[in-house]
Amino acid sequence: MNPLTKVKLINELNEKEAELGVKDSVSWHSVYKDSAWVFIGGFPYELTEGDIICVFSQYGEIANINLVRDKKTGKSKGFCFLCYEDQRSTILAVDNFNGIKIKGRTIRVDHVANYRPPKDTDDIDDITKRLREEGCAPSVPPPCSSKSESEEDYAVPVKKPKKDKKEKKKKKKEKKEKKKLLKEEKHEARTETSASSPVRVKKEKEDTAYEKYAVKGLAGSRRDRPGQDSRNPQDRADEVDRFRDRYGGERDRDREEDKKTDRNREDKRHEDTRQRDREGDRERDRGRRGDRERNGERERERDRECEREREPERDRERERDRDRRERDRGNDRGFAKHRDHSREREHRRN
């Protein structure tokens, strides 16, 4: 991702939180509450550690700085890592310094979750070694004994540093493997017990109320005939079977009647659908006939219009024919007169 887009995203996040009034415990900065390191990138190559400390010490005391340089030339690469004494200073630095311009270049300031110090300790000089080990923060004088006791009483317990992600992943994998093994063992134990124990077949439950009703009917028949002796259980069973057959036949009849009613309903539905289809076909035929009649009327009207348009042409032709006939008649009369004159002249000459 382009660093400028990251700068814009961080600024948008800060603006939204400011508009909504989000608390510090819910803010996106709370994700980095265990780290006091900050990443600074995009600044000019001419800046040194002292220049960066002068700029960023506005919002807190700086404990350590790591300006990344080229191993061969020793020139700055334009980014560094900076550590504050107080973690809250990182929030102020990210909110206020992200997106500002230093010598015409916009810098990016962001939190660092897990900072790892560099391992190139052989090529660096003694000053940078001491800076990385001790830091650049001022040394604090040792506290008094009375103050130390009071501070111990009101000391806030420090949270333990988070373990590495790799160790967490390993532990999760081990837990999953243990769970799988336990499930497999339980499954094997169940299969062994099912194989060793005989298969149990469930018996159907008898309808006690039905049998009581049948027995009551038998007892009532005995009361009607008190002189008879008690019957054998086989006779009782035969009577129960007869009773069941009687009521079972009634149930079958009821079922058949239900089936008949269902069939009748289905037949009625089919008939209704057929009638609807027929009515729809009739309406379609009516519509088609109406369309045909309309088309015939339109054609007739067109023919009439054509005849009306042709009538003036016919009248013109008739007038032309009349004119021709009159011309022909006039020519015939002139020719006859000329012939009569010529005859009179000849007669006079003779």
C-alpha cells in the first residue's frame, strides 16, 4: 500500500473517533497499549537522530531511537523507530505528527506492535551500541527509602509481556491434537462396548386404555349374566380380537370414506380447472374474432378511401374524353364544310 494512503487512512480514523467521541479503552490506539515504540517514515535524508529527537520530544520524553542507515555508506534511509518513556506519548505523536510536512516531505507516524532490535552489532560503533542498550533518556536519581515504601504500597501491577505468536500457535495445535485423540478414544470405547453387549430390540408398547375398554365391556356382559362362571384367558383373548376386528373394520371404512372424499375433491378441482381453461379458450376465440372483424372493417375503410381518392382522377379522365369527342366532332364538321365548298367551286367552274 502506498504510504500516503496509509497516512490518509490514519487521519480519517482519528477524525471519525473525534466526531463520535470514542473512549480511550475502545479506540484503535488501545491495540498498541503494550508497546511504546513508534515508526517514523518519509522524512528527509539529511535529518539526524538529534533532529528527530528535537521534533518528537514535544509530546514526551524519548527513551531510545534507531535511525536505519545504509551499511556501506552510512547514510540515512529516511525512516526510523523511536521509543517513548510513557506509552501515552505514542498516541499524541501519531495523532499530531502523522501527515505533517518536514522540508517539503510528508511523514508517516504509526504504532509498532512488536519491535525487534537489529542484529548487526558487529559493524556499528560504540556510541550506537550504548544508545541501543541504554537509550537516550535522562538518568533518574535513586528514590528515598520512605518514598520507596509508599510507592510499593501504591504500585500498580505491571502486565506481563505477551508471548510470541509462534508459541501460541504451537499451544493451539497441541490442544487440537489432544482433543482429537480424546474423541478417537471415546469413539473406540463406544464401538467396543456396542460389539460386546448384545443388541437390544425395543418392544412395542401396548395400548392399555384400549385393553381396559375391552375388558370393561366383557365385565358388563358378565354382570348381565351373573349365573355364568369366569371364562378362560383364551376366551378373553378371542373376544378382544373380535372387538379389535370390529373396530378395525370401522376404521378401514372411515379411511375409505376419507379417500373417497379426497378423490371427489380432486375431481372437482380438475373439473374447475377444465372449466376455467374452456372459458379462457372461449374468451380467446372471441378476442380473435373481434380482431378479425376489426381488421376487416379497417380494410374496407381503406378501400373506401382509395376509391374516394380515385374518383377525382376518374372525373378528370371523363372530362378529357368529352373534350376529345367534341374536338373530333368539330374536326368532322370542318372537313364536311370544306368538302361542300370544294364541290360548289367545281360546279361553278363547269
